[in-house]
Amino acid sequence: MEFVSVSEVTSYAYCPRYCYFIQRYGESYGRGMALKEIYLSIRKGLDAEWAKARFLSLGGDEGIFSSAIEDFRFNGSLNELVPVDWEVSLTNEKFRLKGVVDEIVTKNEMLYPLSISYKAPERGVWFKDRVKITCFCILLEEKLKDKVKRGFVYYCRDGRLRDVEISRKDRMTVLRMIERVIRLRKNFIPERKESGKCKFCSFRENCLTMKTSFASKFL
């Protein structure tokens, strides 16, 4: 059975072409990854040196880590969410989905997934973060054999914790994205759509020179 990873689905939500490129070239270890390592180390009762060692072992840059440690903000409201486990690998055969849940927490005797992200919007969560936490809920409910309709997103740069309710529409969105990610693996190329994100994209040059077809409009 062909499984799609949460990182692929989240990347598709961010930009279909970005997903296409990371499928072929992999992801870089930037500031967001450094912030994630800092968060995990703190929640595990470890220190910044441990986070740094992990980040560098993944191929991260020391300068990026130093910048991330200055940006990181810890919100005391996290103490209301008791950590159960971290970086938990899960699969859901029904959805053909696999991934690593950043953190599983408990609140009021219920288990929820938590996703680690970078900078918060003014309200709610970014679309890609809603997609990611929906994926985490789908994976966790396969493990628990029960519906998981809620999760949390922690924005490390702002120190903002956001509660996310998952709807049926969110689940259908993820299902459609899984189908499209599989099509990208078969070398279907998504249409290029210019946005503010393009300016800083590491795949910008590849994207500008890549041709598309009529089918690209449907990806």
C-alpha cells in the first residue's frame, strides 16, 4: 500500500509546487526546524545544548540555531497540557497516511495531538497548520480507536498556543490532498501561482523554469 506522509500533505497545503520539489529534493533544515528542536528539548526537561546537538546532527546550521534560540518564546499555558510522548510515528491505513506526531498531550483526561509551528497569524491558525493538525488527529484516532476532534498548535516565535477544532470539511480537505500528493509522485506538475512566499522559496529558480500542462490547473 502506498502511504502519503504528513509532511507531504502539509507542504501541499502550503504550495503544491513546493510539495512537488520536496518529493524530489528533500527539505532543508531551517529556523522552523531549529525552533521545533528547542521546544521538544524544553518539554522533555532537557536544555538548549541538547536541542542544538540534535539540530546539527540533522544537518542544520549553527548560525540558524543561534538565531532561533533568540526568537523562541515559552508560554506558561503549555503547563496545562501534560506531555505524554513526543515524535510518535503513526499510520492510518484507511487514509493511507503516515507521519510523526510532534507531541501527544493530555488535558482533562483526554489525549490530543500538538503541532509545533513558527509564527502565528493574528487569529486562529494558518491553513497549513489546520491541515497538519487534522492529519495528526486522523493518525491518533487510529491508535486510540476513537474519534479525535481537537488538537493544539504552538507557535514558537510568538509563544502563542492555539486550540483547533477539527471538522468533517477539514477531513475531506486532507483526503483530497492525499489524492493529489499521489498524483504529484507520478510526475504531474502543479500550476505555478505567484505569491509573497515565492520570494524566499529555496526552489524559486527550479519553479520559474519548469513548464506546465493543461492538467496542471487541476492540481
